[in-house]
Amino acid sequence: MIRINNINLGFTAFSTILLFITLSICAVTATCHHTEPESSVSLSSLLANESMALLATLIYGICAHFAVAAINYIKKKNA
């Protein structure tokens, strides 16, 4: 359990937040890197990259929560 001020976060929620922040930074960097210096960043490519970051975070969050639930179930079953 990770405590930030008065908020308690479990490992899964905290790692999902960190993953989304990291992927968002990578998406913005990739969008800016692929544009030419003279042109501006297109909103559609930025939204596409951010959508992929959000989708990857969603899939990770679902898998991580199922893994934690399975571990808790096995612990409870063996106790």
C-alpha cells in the first residue's frame, strides 16, 4: 500500500498511473519527433498516439487487477 497524503493506493493502481504517465509522455514525444520542424503538430496524430497509450494502459490495468485477484484467491484458498 502506497500512501500519498491521505490517499492510500494499492500497487496495481499506482503502477497503472505511472504506466499511463510514461506512455503519455512517450506519445507526445513521438508525435513531436515525427513532425517536420517547419510544420505544426497535427491534432489527429497526437490523439491517435494518446489513444494507443490509453488502450495499452487499460489492457495493463485489467491484466494486473486479474493477476492480483488470482493471487488473493490462491492465498485465501490455501489459508
